[in-house]
Amino acid sequence: MQWVKRTPLPDQEELSRLYKKLLVTGGCGFIGSNFVRFVFNSRPQCHVINLDALTYASFKDNLADIHDHPQYRFVHGDIRDRVLVDQLITECDAVVHFAAESHVDRSIMDPEPFVETNVLGTQTLLTAAHKNGKVRFLQVGTDEVYGQLALEDPKAGFTENDLLKPNNPYSATKAAGDLLARAFHHTHGVDTVITRCSNNFGPYQFPEKVIPLFITNLLEDKKVPLYGDGRNVRDWLHVLDHCDAILTVLEKGKAGEIYNIGGNNERSNIELTSMIIEALGQSQDMIEHVKDRPGHDRRYAIDATKISQQLNWSPTRSTWPQALQNTVQWYVDHQDWCQSVKNRKFDQYYEKQYGKQHR
Ligand code: NAD
Ligand code: DAU
């Protein structure tokens, strides 16, 4: 399969840090499902338990090819379920915690599920990790916790020492999760590592996020709703580069540390949109400027010097335009998947978010 590249196995010295049994939370979502597949391709000794509540953003079928793998087990459950989480953690030597409410626009509509999962759910897992005493806990975090940079800011990107200044309810709850992980390390000695990554792109992303939303709209002959002036900037990283970085931090990261992960690939939304339209051979007239997202962060950028210098990681799959074109092609080739995830419930969300007129 074109998306799967093998990561070389670590040398003998590092083998002692390989984990054999992972509890992956949120493994049926976008990044989690890519991660589970990535683990089985690059670490054949690994067993994976995938704990996922199967919210609107997830699809069990994202891992249909893995389902019967003898080292894979799916558990349909909630990370806030203390009894379940306590029991699963005793079976594992590491937790990779992806499960989250992840869409900024939805957090603006209703922040409650974000607090429930991203804060309380993370605390439940950390408490279980503390009780268990032996597991390594990797908190999958986001660059959004640092707030925003101005377009003209000369700073190359956020560093791990920057203050946390989350600007929307989603990023505020992710910052709370990170701070809990930090506190459980400091107070209880839990072996935590935190990653903070920039915007991901690639296969299996739920089409509420800008790249798959715009591709699937265009495939349905619908216009694409570009917020505000379209000059906001994001740093795009291919999801498999993110998976590779997470595995690197899991195996080589130092307890209690934070590692930023970025693609070194900053693009304005208008540039991104034009590239998607071009890749699909459509007209730039398909862009419709709509009301801006409230509190819309202007620019995210990551300084990934630490992970590059200390853990020898850098992205290899994120180069544009080729990587973006491959992603567009994946959605073109998987229109059945797109249609099944853009169901009636999604239509209701779309109308609430973008208004009746934008259809
Ligand atoms: P996603 O929304 O696609 O998937 C989230 C998964 O978590 C889903 O499978 C969902 O069912 C599951 N989940 C939600 N609540 C749960 C609960 N209470 N119990 C168990 N499972 C639950 O998200 P994603 O884009 O794959 O993001 C994964 C993680 O990576 C998140 O923590 C997110 O903050 C972080 N992150 C994402 C990006 C990005 O660009 N997508 C970038 C940096 C960091
Ligand atoms: O930076 C990492 C974060 O990236 C992750 O932590 C989040 O989970 C993930 O959702 C993503 O957040 P963003 O808000 O940056 O992603 P989104 O795809 O929603 O939007 C990307 C940019 O595109 C942003 O500037 C808003 C703009 N946009 C988005 C949508 C959905 C539009 O112009 N129109 C849209 O309809």
C-alpha cells in the first residue's frame, strides 16, 4: 500500500526501550488509525489494544484490514470509564493517548464534550497509569496550546519553553490535558512524555477538517467555505510523519519532557485551497469567502529543533505539492468512504456551522 513506509528498526542499544503491548486510545480516529497500522508495519513484535468510544469522528472500518490481526484487540469503551481503563492499563507497558474531541469549530458551538474527554478522560487515564506504576504515558498534544503568531512575526516557530496561551475551548482543554500529564510526572513520578504537533493531513481524516472538507465538497460540486480573508497560516505535516515522530518519542523520549513536531511546511489557507482546486482540475471560482471563525488563530508554526537534534527525527513524507496531491487522490479513490462518513448527522452539523445558504 503506497502509504505504508517502514521505519528502520532501532539498533541493539535501543531495543531495551521497545514497548511490546500498547494501549492506544482513539485508535479509530484519523491519526490513531494511521498509527495502529504504522505500528504493525514497523514494530511486528507489538500487541495493540485500541480503546475507542466510536464517536461521530471515528470509524471502526478505518482499521478493517487490521481487525483480524492476532496481536490486535478492539475495545469499544470510554476513556472516562475508570474500571475499564484500570484493567486495560494492567495489560500494557505503554499508553499512546490520542482520544479527544478534536475540532475547533465544534468546541466553539459546545465546549462540554471537550472538557469531558480532553480533561476528565486524560485525568482518568493518568490516574490509572499512576496506580499501575510501570507504564510509559505518551500524551498526544497540539501546537494550538501555544496560541497564535502574527503573520509578520519573525519567530521561526513555537518552542517547548513558550508560554501556553490557548485561544479556543478545544486548545484550552488540550492544554489542561498536557498540564495534568506534566503534574502526574512531577508529583507522582508517572513516566510521561508529551508531543505537540502541527496540522496533519493524509488518509482517513474526518471531512469536517479543512483539507478533506474542501476535497469532498469539490467532488460533490459544492463551493468551499474559506474563513475570513484566507490568509491564516498552518504548518502541514503528513500523518505518517506524525506517527513516526510519536513512535520515536515513545521509544527514545526522556520522561517528563515535551517534544514539538512540525512539518516545516507553512501555507496560507488560500494557497492550500488553490492547490486543492488545481489538483482536482476545477475553477478558482469555487472559493466562497465566508464569515471568519470566532477567535481564529492567525498563524501556527513549530520550531522542531529539539526532536530533530535530541531524537534524530525529521519529516520525510510531507513535501508539497506531491504529498498533498497524493492525499487528494486518496479521497478521490475512496469516495464510498467519504460518502458514508458525510452522513445525515454531518449534514445537520454543516448547516449549523455554515448556514443554509452554503449548500
Ligand atoms: P479524531 O477526532 O479524528 O479522532 C479522535 C478519536 O478519539 C475518535 O476515534 C473518537 O471516537 C475517539 N474518542 C473521542 N472521545 C473518546 C472517549 N471519551 N473515549 C474513547 N475514545 C474517544 O482526532 P485526530 O485528528 O485523529 O486527533 C488525535 C489526537 O491528536 C487528538 O488528541 C488531537 O488533539 C491530536 N492532534 C491532532 C492534530 C490534527 O491535525 N488532526 C494535530 C496535532 C494533535
Ligand atoms: O494545529 C493542530 C490542530 O490542527 C489540531 O490540534 C486540531 O485537532 C486540528 O483540527 C487542526 O486545527 P485547525 O483549526 O487548524 O484545523 P481545521 O482543519 O479546522 O482548519 C485549518 C484552517 O482552515 C484554519 O485556519 C481554519 C480554516 N478553515 C477551516 C474550515 C473547517 C476554513 O477556512 N474553512 C473551513 O471550513
